[in-house]
Amino acid sequence: MKQFDDAGQQVYRPSYRILDHIGEEIDAGEGSIGFGDVTSAYNEAFAMGRERLRELTTDALQ
């Protein structure tokens, strides 16, 4: 997600959405760190989403 920080600089914040098999949103999240490039934000969002999906799967199996 492209935003502007307090100094007016353009930053990218990682964000993710986890959808079920019919496309309904199960979970969503947004990172608090702004990155100067979109690739770093994408990589962070992917890692955050993967970790959250792992947590949701663990909770569902217990």
C-alpha cells in the first residue's frame, strides 16, 4: 500500500489478505514499517501473511 510518511516521503507499507476457497476474506493485516521500495514491502507482506496463515491453521487443527 503506497502512503506518505510524516516527512512527506513516499513509502510502501506491507499489507495482506487471506481468503477462503470462495474468495471471502478470513483475515487481513497491515505492517507498521514503511519501506522505500515496493519489493521489500511485498516480501514483508508475504512473510506476514504466511505466518498468520500458519497460526490460523494451527488453531483450526487443535
